[in-house]
Amino acid sequence: DTEVTQTPKHLVMGMTNKKSLKCEQHMGHRAMYWYKQKAKKPPELMFVYSYEKLSINESVPSRFSPECPNSSLLNLHLHALQPEDSALYLCASRIQGAPVNGYTFGSGTRLTVV
Amino acid sequence: DQQVKQNSPSLSVQEGRISILNCDYTNSMFDYFLWYKKYPAEGPTFLISISSIKDKNEDGRFTVFLNKSAKHLSLHIVPSQPGDSAVYFCAASAGGTSYGKLTFGQGTILTVHP
């Protein structure tokens, strides 16, 4: 299995909703990432998990809450989002310590906040 | 502050000709550079990379050139094929404790006409 699987592919949520994005990989990668890509913009790093521990939080608002319950799974919990949070959320993984060309990206979750 | 810049939003090329995509960066700490290809509704797919100790890397139809003094890199695709039509992102990484963070350019939409 050489894929990063993200679910759901599309999500529409209201500003008072709570939802979660899920990311799964079975490649044994111990570094996992959340990136956010707004329309016509480049992907921007949100969080890095290394060996299931949060290593980097790029000053992301607390309405985004990441969780890494095990080495294969990465979640992003969403609460009280704003319409400007609408974006493509990309998960990625790589072998810890390997060159960054070893990144594998998922297909993303297209989030719309109404 | 845009540390990685792709100044051409789009590029149109005839099938069989060369496509040249350009990228500039400002952060001297970047030591690894990558090119990704992205189709709509999919995650970025790794194409080719280059370390800062090299000035050229080739893989099939794809060649990346790095000019460190000018802080400039380019991706050459020869010959271009209609299937190459996609958004191309330049990305950069700084070593050390960056945890593999990738900083992306804004992307260039490449269209290859049959």
C-alpha cells in the first residue's frame, strides 16, 4: 500500500458544526503533515507530527485541532470554523529523516464552510 | 513574505516542444528543491528534486536546473506531451529541524496543445 487516504473527499459544514477530517497511511511513515490550500494559492503547512507527537504548529487557530492516535492515522478536528477556512486540506506522510522527496500526499478533503 | 515565487501563472506549449517553468526563492537556508505536478481534485505528485550541492538533475523527460547564486531554479520538460497539462508547483525545504516542511510557490498552469 503506497497511498495516503483522506476521507471525506468533500465536506460542507456550518459555522457551528463540529466535524473531523481523517487521514490514513500504511507505509510505516512516522512523519505526518496537514497542509491547507486555498483557491489559487500554494499549499501551506499547518501541522507536523513526528512519531505521533506534535512537532510543529504553524500558528494555526485553535478551531483546528489535530490528533494522531496511532502511527497510521491522523485526524483534524474542526469546530466553529469561518467561511474563510474553506479550502482543500491535504494530508501527507514520509519516512522520518528521509529526504523530503519521499513525501506522499493524499488527494485532499475539499471543505466548504457555510 | 513569499519565500518561493513562480512568477508565471500560466504557460502554453505545443506538443513536442520544450516547456520551461521557472521558480525563484529568497531564503538562503533552503537546501533541497522539488517540483510537484497537481491535477484538480488530487494531491500533489512528486516529479523531480535537486539538492543544493548540485546544479542539474535529470529524470527522463524532466530536468531541473539550480542556479544558487541567482536563487533560481527551472524545470525543463522535453518533449512536452498533452498529458503533462497540469499545475506545477515548485517547493523548497530547509534542512536541520524543519521536520521536512515544504514551502511552495504559487504554481504555474501548464497547457500542452496537441
